Amino acid sequence: MASGAGIQLEGLVKSFRNAQGPVRAVRGIDVSITAGETVALLGPNGAGKSTTIDMMLGLTRPDSGSVSLFGRSPRDAVEAGRVGAMLQTGALIRDLSVRELVTMVASLYPHPMDVEDVISLAGLTQAAGQRTQKLSGGQTQRVRFAVALVSDPDLLVLDEPTVAMDVEGRRDFWAAMRAYAARGKTVIFATHYMEEADANADRAVLMARGRIVADGPTTEIKARVGTRTIRMTLPDADAAELAVLAGVATAERHGESVIMRCTDSDLAIRALLERYPSARDIEITGAGLEEAFLELTSDGDDGPAPRAATVETAP
């Protein structure tokens, strides 16, 4: 990727110390994101996602490694209005209306978006006159989005953006985000909602224990998990008998429906139909992103990454 073309994270390492001792939050990660990509940053709690975002935004300095945002340091990119962020922490300024708050933030940047356009895009038209302390949780998240958006940034960073939103609010939020990304903007978001990542990201970066364990399109990540699931209507079969069929790992019954998770779905479907020809409404599906996430981020060897070990033992 040409210098300045997007986001470069190179060899990032970050450790903290708490009452239990040192915590190695990020252990030497390398990520390149092309301008215009929408990337989901996924991982269990403690994986290092928020620490990585903080380093990307210049809110904390890495112990080792570098961050480049469109060829600039994080501080320079933020000061130029090229970066907008919606983080989990921080409260809205009290006693201002939504419109007044967004207008005030817009005044800090050289080339902001039109305030009314931002309010409309964030779905805040009906709430524009309300005081910030009177907003619901979902409305507060929308205002955070508007504040992140108003500078018309080239990079939009969203950390768990749909927390406290209902289903309709989440749907509308992602519609607005996709409309913004369609303008050629770069979007990086962290979420615990796997369906959000699957539906909205061009690419997903999975983190576990401070390292990257997978990076690619969600279809590619799901394909790395070889399991298949067979669902069917089969009223009279015993789940324990289904579980011992060739190619079947587990079987569960839910009323008249049966769900079989398979190591070899071809073998399993042949064995099923031979033994239970009355099975109907059969569906065979590949692993979902949530299953891939759980398998790829499950606990494993927690030994030090070479880069992190080198940095931490240096004087």
C-alpha cells in the first residue's frame, strides 16, 4: 500500500501494570487498511481491541511500533479533522441541545459537514432540540455518532457503537454508517454483535490475547471452520442415536426439530437418510461468524510472541 493511502499499524506492543502484575494488552500486531475499507475489529473481552483503538487515535502511546493514518501521526491526523471517533467512555456536555452540541463541535474543524445534514444522517431530527441529559441511551449513542461525523473525517472509528440501541435503532445506525462509507470513507468498528460485522464489514480482524488470529473477508474466516450444521424436522428420532451417525459430532433436539453439528456433512446426510428416511425440511449450513469467532479466539497457548518478548526484555 502506498504511503499515506490508508491506515498502517506496525509492530504495536502495549503493556500495563495492575495489582496482579503486568498485563500484556497488545503483543505485536501488524495491520494495513486501505482507504475506503470498512473493517470490523473483533475479539473477546481483554483481547486488546480498545487498547489498539486508543493507540490508533493517539490516546495512548505504544511501548513499541508505529501508527500511520493517511501518512500522518495520529495527533496530526486528528488535529486536521481527518479522524472521527465514537468511543465507549465519556459523557455528553450537559445543558446543551443536540443541535447546539453538534454545532459547537463543528466549529472546531476547518471543513465540517452541514450540521443539519449530520443531524439527519444520525437519525436525530426529532431529538435535535432536546437537552443532552434528557436523551435515552439509544439517542445518546446517535449523538456520539453525530459528533464523530461532523468533522467529515476520512477515518471513522466506532467502539461498540450500537450498545444501548434497540433493534430498529441498530438497523438505522448501520444504514447511516453504510451511506457514509459509500462516500469513500474508511470505517473501523469494534463490536460484540457478530451479525453486525458479517453484514457491514468488507473485512474482519479477529484478536485474541493481544494478537491477531485471523484477518480477511468474513466469508473467508467462516470457511476456516470446517463444521457444518444440519437442521431438520424428525419427530421420533433419539438425539443420542443421531449423535453416533457417521460424520456427526453432536445432536440436539428442540421439539420436533433436530440440529446436528457435523465434521463431515456429506457422510452425515447419507447416514441420516439411510437410517431415517422420514426426515424432512432438511437444511445444511456452514459455520457462522459467531462459531468461527469462538473457535479461532478460544484459549490456547499464551506464550509470548517473539516481537513482544524482545520489547519487554529490552532495557
